[in-house]
Amino acid sequence: MEEPLKIVRLGDCSREERKQLLKRSELDVASVMPAAREIVEDVKKRGDEALLEYSSRFDRVRLSSKQLKVSKEEIREAYRKIDPEIVDAIKKAAKAIEKFHSGQLPKERMMELQSGIKAGQLVRPLEKVGAYVPGGLARYPSSLLMAVVPAKVAGVKKIVVCSPPKIDGEIDPTTLVAADVAGVDKVFKIGGAQAIAAMAYGTVTIPRVDKIVGPGNIYVVAAKHVVSADVEIDFAAGPSEVLILADSSANPDYIAADLLAQAEHDPAAATVLVTTSEKLAREVSELVQTMLKGSPREEIMLKSLNKYGRAVVANNLNEAIEFVNNYAPEHLQIMAEHPNKVLRLVNNAGAIFVGPYAPVAAGDLAVGPNHILPTGGAARRRSGLSVLDFVKLPTVQVLTKQGLKRVASVAEKLAEAEGLPGHAQSIRRRFRK
């Protein structure tokens, strides 16, 4: 059997080969854009009728319009279906997420810039938010909590969730319990590009929202691109990815387990190790091969590793860190003898996990920071989901007559320089006798 985690020596790579190492599934989105656009336009025109047809075609589920919305009885039944310890875990995770995100909430402020001139900012939540929660290959109650709890902390008044149903027409009970714990107003049994279109434009059953957040497959990502001209979106959060930076001091067993944990998400997940030790790379590759055997998600892991999995050997730590910043991973784990030295040099990463006892699995599920993160290199330009995604910060200016007099000359001269005499006149008229 060919090694599932191929070893690549960075020093032997051409410029083109280095570019290939940075490739992830986001580059596949272009191939599905025409299909996503067609679905979006169809839902926009035909509403619920189109939703029901796509559910039947893609999810093999026949529903009526009345069945699209999850009932209160279905939520009560969800609590009866799952272990009380799992319910308790969901509640504890929600509290941790709330605690962390409460620290992000900006404060209203007003400051005196000059005598007679005050300026500040208000904090106003969005009115309606839609959260997409993936289903299909796995269940993601944690993603629901990550999308919804920060919105609740921000003060969003109405929150709806769309998630694809299982083949029996039901949404996984853990997801429904998470929705109830988080305070979701309505949950709908719809997935894929059609769910994004429904939240963007509204149907008879599903309300139109001001912003759509949450991760999904490439069709969901493509649909978010399509609707972004008409509704605010968070970002294109695609298939999950991890990059582990390690030196010779790292434990290969931990690294192999963490790579496989990420690979089990999705056949398009990206799992990469970059290390200064070829010996470590070889040990990790062998352990991955051993750990794979017999796993219930072995087939998914193999596809992921074959497509986007690599063990990259760098000549030194600086070269490894440069690779990290070029890759701009969704999740970055640092397993090095001097992790803080590495951390100071990292510029591009969605979420960073430091030390041998900080696996992504713990951080994404139980610690509190958000795990809805930029993928495909988007961490070069933005951070993960936060309370700031759900608030607006309108500014306020209060000027007295004397305050206006202090800035009048500057404003008038700039107005004239820009060829806007009416601007200057609007100031001068306030000082006419």
C-alpha cells in the first residue's frame, strides 16, 4: 500500500511545485459555480417548490412545505433521543463559547476631540441572521453553537438555521438540541446551495435574512459567492484544514492522530505537516498508515490524504514558518521546543494551537474561540467568525457652534480643493450675520 501521507522535501521543489503544495479545495469551487448559480436563480423564482425538488434530488428526501420547518415536538423528541451527558456537554460548550465571545463585544464610546467637538461610536446588532449547519457525512452541533452563540451575544433578534436532513427526513437530534440550547428561533430541513438561496431571498416558508454565516461544501461556498451581491456573508468557509508545524522535539503519535482527526471531516479536507526533521516526517507517515486501518471513516481519510495531505520537510525553522505564512491555514498547530518564538513570527492563520496538549479537536469543540474560520488561504486577509460579524458600528458626531468654527477652515479648504463649493457653503452659511 502506497503511503497515504506523502513526504515532500521543500528544498527539492520547483516554484511551480511549491505552488501546488498550497493548493486546496477552494480552487474546485469555480467548477461548480454554474450549477450553484442555476440553483440559486431557480429558488429565487420558485421558492418552496424548488426547495422541495432539490431535497428530493440531492438528499433523497421527500418533504412537504409544512415539513420544512422543525416542529417544537421534534425538538422535544431530540432531547429524548440523545444521552443526557451529551446534552450536558452541549450546554457546557455553549457557555464556554459565550464566555469567550462576550469579551469581543465592542463598547459604545464618546470622546472629546477638541473643545466643542465630540465623536464616538454606537453598537447595533444585525436584525436577522441565517446560519448554515452542514450535515451529510457528519453531524455538527458544535458548528451550530459557533455560528449562533456569538450572534446571540451581539444581540441579534432573529436567528434561523438551515441544515440538510438525513435520508429519513429528520435532522440529527444533537444538532436540534444545540439549536435549542443556543436560542435559535427556527430550524429548517434544507441543505446545499438551495438553503443559501432560500435565506438570501426568502420563500413562503423560510425568511429572508440580513447575513448568512457558517461553513459548508463547495456548493454551499459557491452559492454564498453568488448571493453575496444581495446579502452579507461571513466568508467562504470551505472544507476543513490543518497545518502542523513541528521540530524534532514533537511527538509523532500526537501529530499523526491530529492529522487524521482533520482528515476524517471530508474527502476534500487538507492535512499538512511541515517539519525541520525528515525522521519525524517518516515516523508520522508510518503512524498515519497504521492508524488508518480499521477506522470507521478510513475511506474519507484516505481520499483526503491522497488529495491534500503532505508531510513537508523544510531545511530550517525559518523556511518552515515562511511556508506556514504562505499557506495561511485555517488551523495551525505549533509543536516545537520554543513555541513562543515561532508564534511571534506567524502572521497568517485562522486559529493557532500551541503546544503538545492543544489539539484542534479540543479547541474546536470545548475551549470557546470560534472554529468557523477562513480556509483556502483566506486567513491572509481576515480572521474567524466573531461577535464583530453580527454588529454595526455607526459613528456619532456632536459639534457646538464654536466646535464647528474650529474645523471650518480645514473643511472649507478641502471642499474647494475637491471642487465641491456647496460643501464649503454649507459651513459658511452657519456663520453669516
